[in-house]
Amino acid sequence: MFVRPNIAGMQPYIPGEQPSGSGFVKLNTNENPYPPSPRVVRALLAEAWGALNLYPDPMADAVRDRLAKRFGLKRENFLIGNGGDDILTIVTRCLVDEHDRVACPVPTYILYRTMADLQGGEIIEVPFGEDFSLPEGLFGNEARVTFLANPNSPSGTAASVSEVKRLAESLDGVLVVDEAYADFAEENCMDLVGTLANLCVLRSFSKSFSLAGLRIGYLAGPADFVAECLKAKDSYNVNRLSIVAAATALDDYDYMLSNVEQIRQTRRFLADSLDALGFKTLPSQANFVWTRAPAPGAKAIYEDLKGRKILVRFWDSPLMNEFLRISVGKRDEIDLLLGVLGKITEAAGDD
């Protein structure tokens, strides 16, 4: 083996299943069920006939400038990446040396552990309580970086802005608030950017803007920290098509908001309907719900659904194996899911 020992010993991150066949109802990876703005599609077609033989803008300033205008910040406050995961890699590369600590509450996005393992760091995982409020053990931790998915995945729950601010103020290290699902939530932490030297916000165009297939995300943070992160990114880490798509999506912001509202309405319907079937669903601020399964149990229901070409997310681990995470699809997809779940739970009740 020629690789570093920490790489050889680590477990790889396993994304949600992407089926190769057709006919699946795909409610397992939190993709937006609606297409991107028609303006985005037209812009992509125009760019595809343009200068694809030339490198993209290495800074993606067309996106940075629009974000700065949208959030009342400066271009220098933004770093653009190849999806949110690229941003996580850049930040971890900048902050975490061998044996340094990386903290997060759990259960949460499993990639945070992967980021720590890649650097040879030590992951500090602080369990959430039953209500999924921020655990007191997370405050004042000695990690170089603390990752907080807010809204959290897989639970869909969210801490208040005041609680996130209190957490940042308790830390000597950097707090990265991962807001991949923030557009579906009641509030977000973008207004904290620039007010605290150790707080950054990460966002993605994958969820609310329906651009998961183009992989583009961004970090908003203090300009001096962003400048250091720029040193650690790949030289051309975002392609021309992604830059055009993100810039155009920001120009058609109302289209995104309209889709978000449809998803919120379907989310409420899904949560209420699941509870009526005997599930226990946590209050979600994201484009998915996390729900404790009744008999015959989460794993059995997951496998039964998969056999019927309906995909949801299940983790066979102690903190999560009683739950299913279900993405909010279109209403007809949710109706189909609920109909099948009703049959599964009814059959379990008859046994």
C-alpha cells in the first residue's frame, strides 16, 4: 500500500443510491422534483454553443457578484465551489492538520467525518438530544472547525439563529453553518456573516435551485478567511456551464421561491399523512422528512419500498436505524408512496 495510513483505514462516504434503470420513484437523495428555471435552460443552451474550448473564470465572479448584491455583502465574502462538498473539502484542507479536532453534532451529514479522516484529524461527535436542539456539549469545544448542518440532515430540524450565534461565540475555532436546505426553512444565518470572525455559511444550488446535476455551491464568510481558502481550491474548480446556470438562477430568484413554496406545502401534507399511518415525524425545515417507522420497522419498510421501485433513505446504524428519510417529491409521487405505506403498515398490523 502506497497511500497514507489514514486513507487506507478510513471508511468511504457512500452517497444515496442512483438507480440505473427506469421507473423509480426517487425520494432518497433530496433532489428538487421540479426542473430549474426555463431561463437557466436557455442560458445553458446558449453557453453550450459558445466558448467551451476556453477555461472558465477561476473565481466565478458572475456568481460572486450576484450573491454579494443579493445578501448585501462584497464579492470578497464569497468562495464558489464544485458543489457544497467541494467547499467542505477546501475549508477542511485549510483548517485541519493531522490530529486536529473536527466537531459536529450527530446524527448529521456523514461526510463531515470523511473530511476529518482525509486530513488525519480526530472527529468529535456530540449526540443530539430527543428534541434535536443544539447539545450543550458542542458549545466551547476545542475543535479547529465545527460543522453544523442547519437545517440538519437527516433530521430536518433547525436551530434558531440566536442559538447558532451563541454557539459561534463559545468557540475558538471556525463554525461552518451548512445551510444546504436553508431556503426551505423559516430563518437562516446569512445575516451573521461578517458579524463574527469565526462564522461562515455554506450553501448549495443543488436543492432549492434544482441544479444538483451541475454541482455548484458557495461559502459566505469574512473576506480574510475566504482569501485564505482561495489558496486551497483547485484552479478551475467550477465549469463554465455551472457558472452560467447559477448566475442565471440567481437572476430568476422568484422562480426558485415558487418551487420552494410548493415543496413546503407538500412537506406538510407528507408529515401529517405519515403520522396518520402511525409514523412519528420530526418537524422539518428542509425538503425532506425524517420519520420513525412503525411495524414492521424501518429496514423492512425500506426494503419493501425498494422492491416496488420506490427509493427512500435508510441507515443501518444505532442512531438512525429506526427512521426513514423521505425526500419531498411531487404530489403524485407522495400519493403513490403513502398508498404503498398504508398497505405495508396495515399488513403488519394484521400479523
